Amino acid sequence: MITAGAVAGVAAVALGMVLTPGPNMIYLVSRSITQGRWAGLVSLGGVALGFLIYLTAANLGLSVVFTVVPGLYLAVKLAGAGYLAWLAWKTLRPGGVSAFDRQDLPVESGRRLFTMGLMTCLLNPKIALMYLSLIPQFVDPAAGHVMAQGFLLGSVQVVIGVAVNGTFVLAAGLIAAFLARRPGWLRAQRYVMGTVLGGLAAHLALDSSQPARG
């Protein structure tokens, strides 16, 4: 139903997005550093639920909306390209943001941690962009049921997002200490990810594909 190329494409986009410091990563890493790995993992559970909410909402309604209003599809795609370009600039500019800069946070209960993780994800424009304009690029109407493809491809993003963020949660303290002693590594990470995001922005802006119809 879905091709290896589509899976690889979504995986590359998802990996590039999750490795770029954003609200989810900054919150999870800061929470793990200040309150421990358990707090980071509970918060990650909320983030994972946010992924699934976005995935379900996107697949149940976006194909219909984009088909009825083609101009909206173009607007969303261009907005996505613009946002990726902005992220690339934010990453590459001098003094770019690092998720491993310590941010002290108050101690919270497990329920509060889960809820805060969920809300951080739902209010994260990077995640909205992922489901609104990036993943649909890899859906092929000729390959079968569009909604099923959307759920399968979206699941690739969920797995990568949870796995990578989980790794950062578990290793946050060690990574923060490592990068604090080696600023050159942090600069290299910023340059690589900024270049990847810039390339994705250009590809999305120049792509002439039409929305998938289900």
C-alpha cells in the first residue's frame, strides 16, 4: 500500500524535525534535567498522545477539506515551507537555540506532567505543520486507500518522534554536560540541522503535487 520511498521520506522529515530544538524537545529535556528521567518519560507520554490526536484529526478531515478547497492546500504548503525556512534561520543564526540549555522548572505531579506534555505537543506548530502539509506529500492516491496510507505514514512519525525524544529524555543530563564542554559539537549540530531544514523548505515550496484524494 505504501512504498519504501514514502516511508523513507516521512522518516527523514520526521527525524529532521524531531532533532531540531522545538517546544517538545526543550520541555522534555528541561523536565528530565530538573526533575529526573521519570518526569521526562511521563511528560513524553503526554506528547505521544498529542501525536496520535493530530494524526487522527488530520486523516479524518484534511483530505476532504483540501479537495473541496484546493487553494487552502497551496496556502498550507507554502506556510509550511515558510515555517521550515524560519526554523532553519533560527537554527543557523549566531546564538541559535539549544534544547540542552538548562531551564529550571518547578516540581510537578505525574498527572500534571502528562497534561503539560500533551498541551506542549498540541500547541507545537512544528507538529501541526508535520501533519498538515508534510506527511500528505508522501501519500500516493494510486497506491490504495488514502486514509490508511495517512495513518501508516503518520505512525512512522509517531514512532520516530517518541523514540528520539525518549532517548533525549534518558540521556539529557549526560548530553547537556557533554555539549557544555564541547561547544564546537553543538555548532556542528546546528549547522547540519539548519541545512536540512532549509533543503526541506525549498523542496516543499517548489513541489507541484496536488492533495491526495480519498
